[in-house]
Amino acid sequence: MLFAQLALTLLSLIVCAFAPGFFLVRRLRWNPMEKLCGAVGLSLILVWLAAWALYLVAPGAGTLGAVAITGGSAVLLALAWPDVRKLFGAARVPHTAAAFGFLLLWTLVMLATIRHYSGAGWTGDWLEHFQRSLVFLHHLPKDIEIFGGYRIPSRPPMAHLITSLMMAQTQDRFEIFQVVFSFLSLLVFLPCCLVLPLLARPWKSGVLPLAGIFAMSPLVMVNATYTGTKPLAAFFVVLAVAFYLRAWMKQDRVRMSAAFLAIAGGILAHYSAVPYALFLALHYLVAVFPSRRDRWKELASLAVAASLPLLAWFGWCLAAYGMHGTLAAAANTSVAYGQTYQESYLVKSIANLFDAIVPHVLRDSALVHAWLQPNTLGYIRDNAFVVYQTSLIFTMGSLGGPLVVWFLFRALRRGRGPARTFWLALIPFSVAACFALVGERDRFGVAHITLFSLLVIGLAFLAANFTTRRVVSLLIVAGCVIDFSLGVFLQARVEHLENTARQTAFPRIMVGTVRMDLAPAGPDALSRTAGNNWFRKHQYKLAEQWLASLVRSNPQGRALEPGQAAARDALQQVVRQDETMWGGWYQRNAGEIVFLGDHFGDSDWTSALLALGCIGLAWKMARYAPPPVAAAAPFLSKPPRSKQKRS
């Protein structure tokens, strides 16, 4: 039953994420890749608007309303079918679609491996996003507390509403939530393929190298499986950048409007898109607007394209929560933590920047042992996790990151023209915005806060330069194998751990006649942060079991120690939260969350598939490497004009 629901979910996602937008853009004078990516971006915004209208106007529509939206998308797909066949017969589109399909299958194998979420100090976000999806699905009270102390306006709702739309047609299961979020997270691959020709000239198809780099990138795969919304925002940001540059070069108003509509979609996915929206707006007004034809008409069209979807969300927030409630909730996000650092603001920002550039393993041995755990693999995983997720350079790979920096240095030094100026402005602006907006001091690095979009462009840049020289190609392949081993495969293996009869990765609470405490940690135990994520997976069931054990050991409750009493109160609060925060979801689902990986148990065959897949990808990418010939022209430089003889 579950796998039939997952198949229906994926089919509905594909139709809804493509058909509505393609029906509208199919007649535009865009190239095939622009139509593909533009159709997906416009479809997501249209489907979100339809789901949002359904949520506000017809809260009782439920499954019927969700089926109507999916059915309407299917009808539009049927009406545009001849154009669909033509699109997928064009160059690059079938290769891009096939590569995306491979990445989706690859990610599903990873999800089939994972049985809990963990990694360094990351905790709770996956549960928060699941609760938000349930809030929209079941129309829970608008003043409900979201896990982590948030409110509804703290996060934009696009991914959650699309997920609730899919669950309304199937079931409110966590496995379905996982698959929907992974699908949405992988969509960033499409605009990265679109932007490839803008990153290197002369350019040869980099779709295959990009697919391999994505599949073995810890940055991409962890974010694709950890159920967050930054990758969806990155999809819109990269799409906006691609359309913006093409519109600038071609003096095209429609593409420029599409760029600003896309950046509005990014804000509706995650507020980390705000700095990029600000940059595009400033760059347009300073560098583009003065020289445009009919510039006032174009400016009006851009304002309308960007403001309409944003007004649909922020207008409701202002009406429901007021100005103060909306701004206070929105400020309490991963974009801006609040000014928790009490010393110099400039010193804090510079220190965070330094810590993001230099990995913690090279700076402070105490940080290497920050997550106390006897599990050796967990210890290695946590330190690799920090390097691959929060540093500024090595998020793009152990070898790929330095290569990107080198390619960028060469390209900007040798390149010329307005595109070079654009990148010279965008990159430092984005980096400065990230470190300026973070209010806290984090010694592990904060590049993950708003720079995900820029980092995946860096991965696309790496793929675009894959065929410059054979030695470069082989270095990229070697780096991908290292990154896969330490940041993808090891991450999946550690997240595969669960308590079994043979091992105890997460100590349980022991209840005795005198004390209630955690069981002693065994050799397989992971860190307390990982244990917190594991507890949240089983929180209602475990709280009830431990409370029942406490009552049996001390029926009167009179001899409780202060620690026991505090633990009892905390567990009782967890039980009450099922009604106050979850609408009774835990009670309806046996008191615990079931991961997709739980259906495959302790089996290691999914891990074997990942390992074999890595070998196959590395072999395929190595064969794609060019023979040892002269290097291609650098990024952002104009291709040399070839002299042709007249016949």
C-alpha cells in the first residue's frame, strides 16, 4: 500500500511540477532548456497559489480539492502533449531529464538506507518541516506553536503546502513527506544545467559530470535527504540568475520578468533567497535599467511579477498576525538569528568568515571532540559533516572546492564584459550578506545559512570546466570519490543505525526504584544530539512507556528525586504536545515516526547499491574525461572567432 502511494505521489509531483507552467510558456521564443526550467518554476508557483487559495477559501475541500488541482494539471498536460513531445526531442532536454531521474532514484536509495537523521549539531529542522506540512494539511490553529519555538510566519510555506497537497491525495505519512521534500530539493539540478553555458566558453555538455558531482556531493545529498527547504529556494535563485543574465544580454522583457518571478518564488520557499533578491534588484536598477528600452514598462512588469505571489503570503500574514507578529516571526529564522553576540559586530562577522574558510579540524582540537560519543564512525562522520556542510570552500568538495576557487580566479582575471562584472559583484555580495545577517558566533562555520544557492552554482561551474583538461577531469573524479566516501556513504551508514537486539546506538532511559537516568552508553552509541533526533522520532511512544515504568516503580510518586520529577514533567509535556502541537498525529500513528528506511530494516543491500553506484559513476565520469589536449578557453571570456575559408 505504501509503495503504491509513493508511486502516485511521484506521478502527481511530476505532473503538477511541469504541466501548468509548460502550458503557458510553450509558445514563448525560448530555447528548450529555458522552457523546461521555466515551466517547472512557473508550475510550482501556480500550484502553490492554487493550494494556498484552497487552504484559505475552501478548508473543507481536503482530498477533493487536491485531486482537482492534480487533475487540472493532467488536463493541461494532455492539451500540450504535442509540444511536450517536441520539447523532449530537443537537444539537452532528454539528457537533463534522464540525469534528474537518475538523481531521484539515487536519492530514493539513500532514503531507503536512512533510519534516523543526525550530523554534528543539526537537530529538529526535519521535524519542524513535517509539522508545518501537517499544520496546512489538517488546518491546525493559526496560533499553534511549531516545533523549535516558531510560529507559522517564521518560514515561508511553499514546500509545506505542496507537500500537504500530495499527502491529501494519499496519507499523512512521514515516508511520503520524505519523498516529496527530496523531489523538490533535487529540482535545483535543472537550472544548474541551464546555467552551464553561461559559466564556461567554449562549452561542452556538462550534464553528465554535473549529475555525477551532484550524486557524490555531501552538500547536495545531505540537504536532499534531510528534508529542508533551502534547496528549493536555490532552485528559484539559480533559475532567476540564469534568466536574468539571458534577459540582460538579449534585451528581453519576458525573460527579465521570469527572473524576478523566480526570485519571488525563492523567497516563498526559504527566506535565504532574500539576499539574492536584493542583489538582483540593486543590480538591475544600477547597471541595467538606465540602458533598457521601454524601461518604465519593464520595471512595472517586474514589480508585478515579483509582488503578486509575495502579496498572497505576506498579505495573509499581516492580516492574521499584524506587522509586529509577522516581522518578529520571520526574523527568527536561519537567515537572521538575532544579535546574540555581545561583542563587536564587525569582529564577529570577520571571525565567522575566518572559521568558515579554515575548517575546524585545522583550527582547534577541542572542536574535533565536541560531540562526545564512543562510536568511531559517528566521530568521523560528525567532523566530516561540519567540513562538508558549513565551510565556505569545502562544501563544494575536498578537491572540487579548491578547484572552483582556482577556476574562478582565472576566469575573473582573464574574462571581460558585463557578465564578469555581474559575478564580481554577486559573489562578494552574497558572502558578505551571509556573514552580516548571522547574529550568532559559530566556530564551526555558518556558510550553510544563506549560501546554498551560490555553492550549487559553484558545483555547476566545476562541471562546466570538467572537460578543460584530462588532469582536471581526473582530479574532479578523485575528489568526488573522496567526498562520497566521507560525506555521503558514511553519512548514510551512520543514519542507518537504529536500536536492535545486537546494538544500542541510542541509550534508553532506565527507570528504577530510586533513579531514572539514561542507560550507560555502549560502544555503538552516537552523540547526544543524534540521540535527541532519535528520541523525537519515537517521542510519544517512548514518553508513554517511560511514564508507565515510572508509575510502576513508584506508584505514589512521593519519593521522586528532583531529577526524576523534572524528567516526569518533561515526558508529560511531550505527551500533551501531541494534542497541542500535532493534532493527535502521533496517537493515530502508533506513537512514532516511521522512516522510509525502516521498511528495509537492518538490510545492507541499499548501502551496497550506493557503493556500486559510486564505482559506476566514477568509471563513467573518468571515461568522459577528454584526451590530453590543450585547455579550453577560460570562463566568462569570449570564444575566439574561427576564420572560415570562402569556397
